[in-house]
Amino acid sequence: MKLSIDESVYFDNVQLHISGIKRRSIEFEIAGLNGKASFDMGTETRKIVQSGTLRAENRRTIDERIALITLLIDGYEHILQSSDGKTFEHCRIDNFEPGPITIGNDGARCEYRIEYTQLRIS
């Protein structure tokens, strides 16, 4: 699957691991009330983990891509769009872990992992 962040950074052969959505509520018993009082607190945030391999012609280009992704760890919300039509809005990038860069006959590459928090689920 392919993925883009804000239609400005593109990834090929991505794996996404998406946690489920659950609602949060506060429940308690009150004297004189038959049963429980329950207050719906809405949906919680969810985690999205992206992993894959960055590929480029040379080390300089890989370094530039790593720097570009690192700039997106800015605390702002981003939009993820996948090639299978899924859109994840309100995603904050929490962590980016590039692995070691290897150089071969087919260019440079490195494994990576990006962790997002989807702050609001539309």
C-alpha cells in the first residue's frame, strides 16, 4: 500500500497497524438512584503505526527524506491518505525512528517506523 502525509511526503510499500476505537465513559452509583449514572466522554484517541523501507538513489537523498519527515514532528495535525482510499485526519506525528542506512547496487535504503496519534476521529 502507498501512503502520503499531507500530500507532500509519499511512501511506497507501507504497513499500517491501526488500534481500535473505543468510547470512554464515567460511571458511578448515587444513593437513591436505582442503577448507575453514566456520562459519555466521547471517543478516545487511537494509535497508528506505519512501518516500511525508505528507498532512494543515494545516501544524500535518503538523508533529505529523513530530514523532511523529521520536520513533520511539529505538534500539528496532519492528514494521512492511503492508496486504498482510507483517510486519517487529525494525526499528530509522535515518533519517527529511521534505521541504519544501507547502500547497495540498487541505491540506498533504510527501515523506518512512524507513530501517530489520531486526536479526533471523524
